[in-house]
Amino acid sequence: MSLSLQSPPSATLSPLPLPLPSSSSSLQKRLGFSVGFRPTNLIPHSRRSLSLICASAGFSSSLDTGLRTELDAVSSFSEIVPDTVVFDDFEKFPPTAATVSSSLLLGICGLPDTIFRNAVDMALADSECFGIDNPELKYSCMFNKALVNVGGDLVKLVPGRVSTEVDARVAYDTHGIIRKVHDLLKLYNEINVPAERLLFKIPSTWQGIEASRLLESEGIQTHLTFVYSFAQAAAAAQAGASVIQIFVGRLRDWARNHSGDPEIEAALKRGEDPGLALVTKAYNYIHKYGYKSKLMAAAVRNKQDLFSLLGVDYIIAPLKVLQSLKESVTDPDDKFSFIRKLSPQSAANYVFSDEEVKKWDQLSVASGMGPAALKLLATGLEGYVDQTKRVEELFGKIWPPPNV
């Protein structure tokens, strides 16, 4: 069953990066995405997420009875982002923004009836790429065109920003990252996508952080990912990154199976979860010292995690957690049960050491990243690189597309 490319039936405003839409039964169980949504407008549409900014109340049924759901309640504190949502869930959690990535391109190539397949075929048939003799450069050209073509379709489908993954193979090359972003932005300009609708997703190596600083100085919005230490978070904030993404659950997983990381050991000694502690510290740092960055808590695993982070800008949560929140109705008298844990007031009262508020440079970031951050960053990069290579290899197998 083919899908038509349509504009979203609802126009919820939200400024970050995320998902895609699609709703063919043959597609539905095959691709997963994170989706940003506003519980207020549960009208069918779109998909995966990375960006969002809005929080409001919820379902009319609960409002009509004087009751509201837990999802409504938590959404008044933070923008809630569904994680790994399949197409069936768009009606429940319509996205407000989206992310285009190598993993998304792999999914699209496996689904010939998706509305985004034409965007990929157009990249494979691009005359500029077609004329490149070097196979590696040819398929890299096609990869970039495919990212941007799909990103351009997503901009038409979501009201918020679309985040575009930057090739992780240049994660340790500041100027390489900047060139990649400029190349992608040039392609977006060619299809009339304004820069303010875009974010560029960059790994939080020191070189990625420095690239973010230089790009933000040009007015190009960046989204730093794979943040697993306060050193990375503080340096990213000082660089002026638009979005900083911390993976709560991954730090917890590492702590369960390893030891020897000073930052994690300190959190455990205080009786704190290391992932939640890092988000709390990073949020307070950003707000206490007036940095512009928005903080995204990812890999949130359960309700308690979510309740512990209320007030952070964005929370990416599993669908099962969101479904549970949606199905749990609260009485108006229980409204004070949901307490904002992170706020400008909490930030003002948080005490940082002189060592923590210093100007972070390459050496101090390197020494501040413990074994957990080093390992988790490396693992994330390996995954991105592997997916990018798989896409380019797949392009080599299916090129040229029909009618070329």
C-alpha cells in the first residue's frame, strides 16, 4: 500500500529534532522512531523525534471530568518525547519534530512502499553524484543527498525542527565536522529548507564540541549527543550547543556491570543514580550560569526516572512508560503530587566547585571523562559508523535505481 505525503493535520509548535511519519500496515512493525509530541493535540500524524519544546495539558476526556492523566501532569513540567515509536502509535503520540539518520535510511531502503523511498531514489539518481568516478565518493554523495531529501520531506511533515546526523567518521576532526555540516546545509538550501528549521546532530568528542562552538557562532544550530560526563556537558554548554543529550539508562547499565569511574562512584556514594545525577548537575550548571543550551534526558527507563527529572527541557521515554502515564488518571487534589525537581531555583541553590566552573578545554575534558564516558562514547560512535557504512554499501548494491 503506498502512502501519500501530506501536511500534518495539526500544527503544534515545537522547536526541536525528531521523527517521521508513515502508516502502511506493511511498514508498521518494521521501523521504530523517537517522537516528540504535545499531549494536547492527539491528532494523527508523523513520527520520530529529537526535538521538542512545549508542554501543556491533555486529553479532553480527562479535562471534561475535572481529572487529568499523569501524562498531562508531567507534560506541564517537561517536553515528553516518546522513544522507539512504531507507526501505529502516531495517532496516540504525534511527533512535533524529527531526526534523519543512517539508521532511518536503512529502514527506508528496506521498505519500498514508504513515502520516503522516493527521496532515497532521487538521491541515487542525482546527476551530480552519478558523475563521480570514485565509488566511495559517489556513495558518500548519495548518502548526503538521501539524508537531506528525507530531511526536506520531514520539514513538511512536522512543525518543529529536523535534526540531521553528521557522519561519525569525522567525529575526531573539527574541520571535517564543520565541512560536513556546511555541505548538508548547502544541500538543504538548494531545496529551500531554512536553517532555523534544522539541527545538526554531532557526537560529543572534544572535536565535536569545538565544531559546535564554531557552528553556533555562525548561527547554525547543533545537537550534541553521546554525553556521559559532566566534563562533556559543561564544555557543550560553554560551546553554546542548542541541545545537549544525556543517556540516563546507559550510565546506569554501565554502573551495574563496571566500577572505577570516579564520577559514577561519587554519585553512588551519595545514594544517587549516576544517570539522573548527571542530568541534574548539568541542568543546574546550564541554568545557574545562564547558558542557552536545552537539556535532553534520553534512555529514561521507568516512571520514577521521569518523575525525578521533571523540569528538564526534554525527556525521551519508552512507549510503555508513556502509555502507563496516559492510562493513569489523577484527581485535581493530587496535582501537588507532581513536583518540579529541576528549576531555575534549584539551579541557583546548587553549589559547584571552582574546578567545575572553570573554562573547559581539550585537556580538562579528556581528563574529566572517566572510563564510563570513554567506553559509551566509543560504542555510540562505532554504531553510527557501522550504520553509515551499511547504507553506503547498500546504495552500491541497489544503484542504479529503476529508470536511471
